[in-house]
Amino acid sequence: MTTFAPETDRSGATATPVAGPTPEAVVEDDKQATPSVMKALQLLDAFRGAAGGVLGVSEIARRAGVPKSTAFRLLTHLEHGGYVERIGRDYCLGRHLFELGNSVPLCRPRGLRDVAAPHLGQLLVRTQRLVNLAVLEGTEVVYLEKIHGHDAVQVASTVGGRMPASCSALGKAMLAFSGRDAIRAVLDGGLVRRTRYSVADPARFLQELSRVHADGVAFDREEIQLGLVCAAVPVLDAAGRAVAAISVSGPATRFNPATVVAEVRSAAEAIGRDYRG
């Protein structure tokens, strides 16, 4: 029969075992903690797309789908942790989230945004138009960077914001170089129609992606926002798959996106080389 000697410390004295939580207690704690954690995350997610970034307790509770009393209690904890801040009787996201957000790999030194920054700056100088950097997440694009010139055009997108991939030049540029599964997810979710120019027919959408793959550039001609046109090129990895995309946007009345394709393509290739390196 196998026996086990009691543990000893470095002096040779017998160590007293420290009782830990039983598996049953851990499971019970998880059952109690998980709903509160998820509700707190829902409260933070309620700020997505909030005009001005400031919301009252009632609106936060409505967006998160939780009782107002629960929202108020959890917001108090989030405020103490620095995740939200109070502005009078309203709330906004706290600076601690800004710190955490800039700690994700995409935003770290030598991360994608850091590598792309000088090339985006040069692209702005050459085109004098709005420059964007985005990645594909599911059926949407997430904006990592936007650089405005003096002639800034009013756009609905923001850094950290999302837009449907199917009706944006950035999204189409990445989808055309992301494989069938990514395209199928967009089609299964339904093509979003933000304006009368957005492509809603699956067959036509697939034809356009085929053209984008052949030409290496995607266009948005008032598909995501009336009055806005855009040219986008994917940033490719060593296997030729899109890791991101960059674009140049401008007003439809004063800007022809075809005129900046060479500059956008050159910048995307440079970002890809530096990022791979």
C-alpha cells in the first residue's frame, strides 16, 4: 500500500496543510458570480454607439436588459474600479478601459496599429483625405485608426466602432482575401443595406468580391453612407490572406476614389512588409 509523507518546509518542520475551497464550493461561487459578471459586461457594452458617450442609469439598464436597481448597484462597483466615471447623474466609460484597450496586441508597440501609423500618415499627406485602418471581426469591420485632414468629411464611423463588412470598401477588401468561411458568414447573416446603393443581392455581391480579388482594390460608392466614397486595399500576410485593410475616403461630390488607388496600394504593401517582418 502506498503511503505519502507529510510535506515539510525547508527547516524540516512539518507543514500544516492549508484547506482550500472544495470543488462544490467553487461551482457554487461560479453560479453566483457568473450572472453578475455578465451583467456588468452588458452594462459596459451598453455604451457602444452612445451619442456623446454619456448615458443615464435608466438608459444603461434598458440597453443592457437588466433592472435599474441592478444597473445602479453594478455601476457603483464599476465606478470604484475605474471602469466607468460619473458625470453628474450620468455615466461614461472610465479611463481604465482606455488603458486596457491600448494593451491589446493590435495596439501594443510593434502591433498592427503601431506598424501602420507612419504609412497612414504618409498616405494622408499624399491624398489629403480621410485615412482608415480596420480589421475584420465576424461580419463587421472594426476601425483601429482614422486620420483626418483639414478637409475632414463627416463620417459615421469612429475608432473602435464597427460597420457592416458587406457594404464597406474595407470589409469587401478583407472578405475577398479571407476565404469562403468568412464570406459564408456574411451571406448567412444577410447583406446589410444602409443606403439605396448598398448591394443586397448575394449573386452580385459575390461577383463584386471576385472582382476585388482580381484587382486587389475595393470601392464603396455611397454604400455605407450617402455622400461618402472610398477606396480600400487589404493588408496581406505571407500566405496572401487579409489581416487588415486601409482606405481613403472623401465626399462623393469632390473625390474620385479611383485616383488614389496607387497610393493606397503602395501603403498597404508597405504595412504588410513591415508587419510580417
